[in-house]
Amino acid sequence: TLEETVKKAQINQAETLPNFIEIENETLSVNYIYSPYLNLSGDLFNYWLDEDNKFLYGYLFDCTGHDLIAWRQTAKIKTIFNYAFRFYDKKVFKSLIEVMNNINEEILFQMDTDSDTSAYVVAIIFKLEYEEIELCRKLLGFSTDNYQEEVLDVSNAKEIVFCTDGLSDLLTLDNIQNKKDDITAIFIKLKNVFESNTK
């Protein structure tokens, strides 16, 4: 039945989320909010430390919709992101720009060949080293234009938040029960910021 299919999809989508206590060390801790609008979400994300625990990598994206079609899209797009980052890890891609361009090409191809994927995707990818963060962000799947990379100094920041528009919508509401969209956010708390800056 449709109800059983949605329930299985909910379980599958929840199993793809990072573990809450997965990343916490002397320099940072990472937490998140993930609250689908209905049963399923068009938002998805991931984050992880590299093998040397030096860099925090991650991505966050928002697809149109909150249903089974959105769930299928997020699963496909997450697979594309994961493959692209594997190539980055193996030095096939040399920069986040190359990662994002590859992801965009794959999503353009998916949208051309899959009738279910007639939607937009907004995404951000990041690489955090203790005092600096590199970002690529843009609408995916509509243009072959190359992406730009931004580098921000976060040496004086206490926290970095990456979120979809559902969180900003929530800030205007008086109750989470009144939400109108999926709510997803990654919270990166930077520890010992002031101590390191005074040494």
C-alpha cells in the first residue's frame, strides 16, 4: 500500500542521517536539525572528518517537494554527492569547484533522462579547516556554468550554521507545528576560538 511505501521510505531516509555524536573533538562539535515537513523530506545532508581529522567536509541540499518523488530525488542526489567526494578524496578532483561541477553535470543528466526529476536543487558544499572555510553553493541542474569557490575567515567565529530555507521560515513562526517546509540545518560549534587567537 501507499502507506507502507511511505513508512519504508521514512525509515530509509532516516537511516542515511549522520550519527548525532559522530563528530566531537577538541576543536569542534557538529550537530543538526532534521525535521521533514510531512513524512518525507526534500532536504538531505552529510558531514564527515577526513582520515587525519584535520578537515571537516559536508554538503546540504534542498530539492523541491516533500513526497515519494522528493525522497527518490534526494537518494539519487546523495549518491551523486558521495561519488564525487570519493573522487575528491582520491585526488581525481583537485578542488570543491571540480566536485560541484561534476555533481551539476550528473544532475543535469538525471533531469534529462528521468521524468521524475523535474525539480530544482539548491546545494552547498564545504571544507572547514580550523580558521578557514571553503564553500561552493548554487542552484544545480539548470546550467553548465562553472561554480565559484569562496573562502571565509572563521578564526573569530564561535559557530557556523548551514541551513535550508525551512529554518529561516521557522524563525518567523511562533511554533514548530506551524512550519511550512522541511527544516534542515548543520550546526558547527568551534571550540577554543579565543584561546587560539590570543596565543
